[in-house]
Amino acid sequence: MRTGFRIAVSLALCLALVACGRGVDKTLSRDSDWDYHRSLDDAFKDMKPEQQQAYNWAVSNLTLDQLLAKYHTLTPRKVIEQEADETIQAGKQNIENQTASYEKDAPQLKLAYDRSKVLGAELEKINGSNGAIVKVPPFDSKGVQFKIQNGSRFGISFVSWNVSVFLNGETSSERGCSLDSVFLNGLPAGGSTVYTYDLFASGSDCAGLLNTPEVLRAKSISLQFAPSISSVEDFNRNEIYVPSPTEAQDFQNAVKADKDAVAAAEDAKASIQ
């Protein structure tokens, strides 16, 4: 009877310790790096794949020294549960704080966004047309000549252009380069000029593109010009365009990152339920 009683007590204690410390409830060794990993390998043998993944997630930002310092009772279940809880709490708090801050600043951000949009639309009224490849005196070097029309309300002194090159009647092209136009006397609002850009004197990347065998052998060449609105400068050589604020996109990215972190933590915690 005494022997049977001891067996029953031993079995009850084993059950109370959750499967005698196997799988997610196995106590991991703290003796050395080697012993820790050996005991973790033993625990993994009795853990489901999603539990193994959850444990690897839980310790991904911890060194072994940090793990041992943080957890005096070291079992996969304890680590997964606590790391998940901390991540969920921090993530939800971050979302709450970021949302409150963004909503506070939203009216001013909208004003800045609208101003940037209006400026951009205005500067897009600057256009280039009638592009041609010409010889530039006195040495007959190759150049690009085109008409610039300043349809904006700003007087301008500088514009950088994105140039697309079309060959033989193409309607689409991936060939592109850039060149700058500098107006020493300024180009007033509503004004126009014919601008000649010496490719070799100025070192534009258009020089290389327009001297490839493909371009040189083409029967016809068409150039299209689009202003880089962020490059446009006024008569005082100050940039006119004010970029749109990035706070809205930054806020969305930050909230998404926190939501993803919370979701990963919830999945990890669910694996040990």
C-alpha cells in the first residue's frame, strides 16, 4: 500500500508540473551556452512547429545573456507568453500615442499638403517642346535645342529637365536622361525662350545616351521634356517647391508595423494555449 501511494503521489506531482517538464514546459538549462541549446533541442522535440516558431520569434531580439538575466524561470512557455504580452501592450500603446499625435497635427499637415499640391501644379505649367539635336558653335559640338515656355506665375532662373528619347516613331520609350537650363537674366512668368544645351561642355548624361549606336543609326529622333518641379529656382536662386509633408505616410507605416508586431505576438501566444 505504501508503494502504491508513493507511485500515485509521484504521478500527481508529474501531472502538476505539466507533462514532467516536456516541450513548452521544459525548464531550460542555465549552466552554459551548450547546455542551454542542448536542453532547447530536447524541448523542441516535443513542441509543435508553430510553438518552435513562436519561441524563435520571442527570443529574436535577445542575446542569451539578456535572456538568462530576464528569466529566472526559463521555459519556452514562460518566454513566449511574457514576450508576447509585452509586445502586445507596447504595440497597442504605440498605436494609441501615434494616433493621438497625428490627429493633433492633422489640420496643419493638410494645409502644408494642399500648399505643396498647388505649387506642384503651378510649376508643371513650365514646359519644354520642339526638341532637336543641333550643332553648337564655334566647334560644332552636339547639343539639344528646345523651346521653354514658363506658364507659371513665378519668375525662374533654373530648371532641371527629365528628357525622354523616342526613336523611329515610337509611342513609348524607356530611354531617358537629364539636363539643366540656367537663365542668367531670368525667365519671367509667361515668358518663353529657345534654349540650347551643349551636351559635351556641360557633361550631361544625355551626351552618352544620344551617342549610342542605336540613337545614331535612328531614322528619326523625338525628344520630350518634363520639368523636375523640385529643382525650379526663382530669381534669387531659391527653390520654389515645398515638398509635401511625409507625416501621413510615416504615420501609416508606423501603425502598420505596430499592428504587424501585435498580430505576430498574438499568433505566438495562441500557439501555447
